[in-house]
Amino acid sequence: MTPDQLKISPLSSYQKWIIAILVLLLFTIVVDYMTLPALSAILLSELEITTKQFGLLVSVYAFSAGISGLLATGFADSFDRKKLLLVYYGGFLIGMVLCATASSLTALITGRIVAGTFGGVVASICFAIVADLFKVDQRGRVMGYVQMAFAASLVAGLPLTLYLATNFNWHVTYWIFFGFGLFLLIIILFRINPIREHLLISEKENLLRHSFKMVRNRDYWTVFLNNILLVLGDAMFMTFGSAYSTNNLGISLDDLPLLYGIGGVATLVFSPFIGQLSDRFGKLLVFLVGTAFAMLMVLLYSNLGTVPFWLVVLLHSLLFVGINSRMITSTALATVVPDQPDRGAFMALDSSFQQVAGGVAAAAAGLIVYQASDGTIHGYSQLGLVVIATMTVTIGLMISINQIVKKRK
């Protein structure tokens, strides 16, 4: 073991407070992103729209978020990160209000565009804050906790969304999360200190020139490509996950929330543990182990037939843990790569690429799999092989990123 592996820096009480705020912020962003697909059955009939129109409704968030992230690269490092977070999260909440008051497809699309334009950049600001306020040997733990936001959205967010929509009205869902988000906005305003250290060493340069400098950096592109493939592979496999589970594996629609809920609990439990392991034994090692494990789970899950429910739950949950370990370690390592004056722009551009990758993944998955007349999904095993191929490429990219990090120490 290296000295870095033997001793890790403890987290201060203020750092723990920051982690809690970031987790809750990202929880609202993730739940909002997942809410629309969960409400598909309700919205298709209530708004009297086609599946093609619904697909457009879902995709406008990803593409508006991608464009917004790209535009933000020019000025993301020119402002206090706290102020930037307040502006973008405030804009996201305005999008929530537009969704809550929407009564037509056009109005809801407008709300999703606004939510994506602002909400799609919030995560990148959060990760820039992590890079600013936490040491390298703390970031694995931080990302482990941050990933709990995604697990919590499966365990609590989606069930609550569906309950409110079915027992009251789908608009209520957006109003509830708007109220919670407004509470978080107030806390950020009064309880988080300004984050301006990056401004002290930032070069005073033209915003457009700053963006071009980001694009020309080869080290940055290694991270961008790795994260694009991470999102692409994971999103491709998950796009038709529920359809595959119900039509091919014999899972009933009533059991789907339980399937995803248990997977979320597994992620919730293991995320902090994975983060601690990555800080103690190295991000690359944990990533490699997690990737090998995820590849095995993808291979097994994509070739299942009708099997007992407990076996589907077990493999599905283990798959979630493997995928989550890849995201925790890759994100923690990637935060070391950008120079401090570039962190905001780097995270914004990285988020932009990931958002677009998520939109492309759904379309790509649709080209590989198809639904037969009896409802079964065909081509899922081939989709699994494509996902495994993307995971294999990320192994080489992560080794390169690890070398870049070593040079910067």
C-alpha cells in the first residue's frame, strides 16, 4: 500500500453539511428526470398524445440540458459557484412550476425545456463544488454519498411520485417537489458560504477563448469520452429494462416497483461503502473490480429466461451495485483532472456530453431490440454484448485517466 492508501483525510462538520445539501439537490434533479417516464400511462391518456409525441416530450429535457451545458462552459468559472448554483437551481424550480401548471403538450414541453436548460447544469456545478471543497482522498467517499441521491430516487422518489399521481393528480407531484426544492434554495442562500477560490487564480480571458481552450485539452477529452461511454452503455441497457423484465422474465407490472426499489436499496446501502473503499485502496482498482462485476451481471441478466422472481431481483440489484461502483469511482477520479480555473467549465461540458449521450442511448437501443407480436423483447442479448463492449473500452480510458492524475500529483 502507498502512504495515500494508509491514511485518508477526515471530513469536517461543514463538509458533511455540504454533502447533505448536494445529495438533496441531486435527489430533486434525478426524481424530476425520472418522473415523466413513470407518469407515461397517465399522461398519454390525459393529454391525449401519441407515443411519438411522448418520446419528444422526454427527449427535449436531455437535449436542452446538453445545449445549456455546452453554453455554460464559457462562463462557469467566472462566478462564485454558490451564486451560479442559486441561479441554475432557481431556474430549474421555475421549470417545475411550468410543469405543475401545464395543461397541454405544448405547455409541458415548454416546462421540460426550462427544467432541462437549468437543471441539466446543476449536477456539474455540484461536482465542481466537490472538486473545490474536498481533497482527492475524500472524493471517493463524497461521490459515494452523492450517488445515494440516485438510489433514494428509486427507493422513495418514484413510489411517492406514482402515489401522488394516482391518488391526487400528476400536477401535485411537481408542486410537492417544487416546495421541497424552494426550501433547499433558501438553505443554500443562507447556510452555504461563497465559493470563490477559483476566481483568485482564474485567468481573465475571453469567454469564447476559454471554451476553445477546454475543447483543445487532450486530457479533458479522455475524461469526456470515458463518461460518454459510461452513460451510453448504462442508459442503453436500462431503456428497455422494464419491458424486458415484464415480457421476457415474467415479472408482473405490480412487482416492478419492488424490483427497482430493492435495487435502489442495494445501491443506497453499498454506495458509501464503495466510496470508502475507493479512497482507501484507489479509485482505479475499485473501478476495475466494479466493471468486471457489472459486465458479468449484464451478460447473465440479458440472457435470462422466465426465472424465479428472487433470482431476477438478486441479479438486478447486483447489476445496480456494479454500475454504481463505476460511476462513483470514475467521477471521483475525473474531478482531479481539470485545473482549478477550469473546473466549472469542465463539469458543465462533461454534463452536456452525458446528457446528449443519454438521449442518443435510447435511440440506439431502439435500433438493436424490437418487440414481437407476442410482446417479448428480442435482441436484448445482443444489446448486452454492445454494453459490455462499451464497458471494455472504459477500462482502457480509466487507466489513462489514472495516469493523468498521477502526473498531476
